[in-house]
Amino acid sequence: MEDKKINEMESLELISDMIRKTKSEASMKQDYNAFLFYGYFTMLVSVTVWLFTLFTGEREYAFIWFAMFIPYLWTNFIGKQKGVEVVTYLKSSLGSIWKVIGSMFGLTVIAIVAIGVIVGKIDFSLMMPLSIIYAGIGTSMTGLVIKEKWFVWLPLMGLLAAVYMLLTGKYDNSWNLLFGLSFLVFMVIPAHIVRSKIQES
Amino acid sequence: MKELDPLLHSQLRLAIISLLLSVEEADFNYLKEKTEATSGNLSIQLDKLSNAGYINVRKEIVGKKPRTSCCLTEKGREALNAYVACLKEYLGKVM
């Protein structure tokens, strides 16, 4: 393409052609790698914590859950290193949603530590149901934005695990597996369904 | 009849503005790929659009590499709207 004059008809055609070229990015037909990355990583941590706790009987192994911040930091680091060629309005909205969700995770950790210091007992068990709720809300909101019903509704199934944890109120080893299972239901399964739909189309 | 904006009535500059209309931000490589323009020509046209206030150009270093990203300004959006309205008016009279 050059810096040449064009006629009126060519101008209109050029405008619609360029808008069409940006549609592939705007339609969110990406491969949903981030959901699969977070989902499978959570399941791996879930089984690891469950096995360690099962064979040692020490519930302190629940601290392995802090590894959950690794994929968040990793994706941010890689994103900054690579730089992105184009930021669509859709990508930008989703980025803002997950920035808020990520902040909620961070603030909850800070709140648990700060309140724990004041009351003399730091207990991270509440972090598990809250994390399922936060991640579920983030996934549902993503589903609403990208108009994918699997991402909208499956997180509600995952929320059952959070409600169960809040009702029983006492951390036990089954929570670890339940946590991984809920991420399987509301992140991994919808990501695979939507990916296969994209490949078929 | 209003005259077409001479800054937009050029193939490459119109293509850049139209691409930026549907995205929040695009970098130099993206614009180069979609417009199939040469780097030198694209740089010149980006400067012209930037000087007119139609786009914002941000230059930064990402992972040791320079990166130029562009986004449409409100002035650029209004100019494109006016340009399209003018085109419609013109074509309406011709057809």
C-alpha cells in the first residue's frame, strides 16, 4: 500500500476492508490458552497438596497453594516481555476484569494476614472458597463479554464447592481436591469445548 | 458540498485510521502487516497523522526492543466520521 490518492468508491471499500481485517482479533477466536494454563496448573497443585497432606498428615502443606501466584506472575511477565501487536476493546475489557479479580486475591491474602495478626490467628482456609468465588465470577464475566454460555454458567457449578466449604467451615484434605475439581469444571472444560467449537468452524 | 479531508484522502493514511478505528491500540508491526506498506512509508504517514492530532504515537522499549504503538484520538475519530459522511453525500449525488 502506498501514499496515493484514491477515488471515493475506493475509499469506502478500503475503510470496510480494513475494518474487516481487524474483525479476526475482535471476535476473540483465540485458543484460550490462559484458561487451560490456569486450570491445569490449579489441578496439579490441588493433587500435589492433597497427596502431601494424605501421606504426611501435615496440613501445613496447604502452603503449596501460594504457588497459584506463579501463573499470574508468569503470564504478566511474558506479556510484558513479548509486547502485544494489537489491543482490541474486547481484550482491554477482559484485562480490566482479571486485573480486579487478581487484586481481590492479593487483597484477601493481605487482609487475612493483617486481621490474623490482630486476632492472634492467621488462618488461610477461608482463602479456598473465596478463591473459587473470585475465579468463578471472573470466568462468568469473561463468558458474558465473549458471549460464551459455557464460560457463563459452568462457574456456577464450581461455586457449589465454595458453598460446601463455607457451610462445613472446617478445612480438611478433601477441600484440596474439591478446589482442583472446581477449576476443572469452570475453566478447563469450557475452554476445551469452546476451542473445539472454533476448530470445527 | 464539503471537501474531503486531504489528510485522509490517501490510501495508506485512510487504511491506518480505519484499522485503528476498531482496536484500542495497535503496534507498528501490526499496521505494517495489515496495510502491506514499507516501514519507511508507514513511518512517514504515522508522523503526518500524529502531527495532525489524529493519532497518538507511543514509543517504548519492550524486552530490549523498541516498540511503537498507535491509537486513534477523538479528533481522528471525528475526522473519519466527517470523511465518511462526506463520501456518502458525494456518492449519493453521483448514483
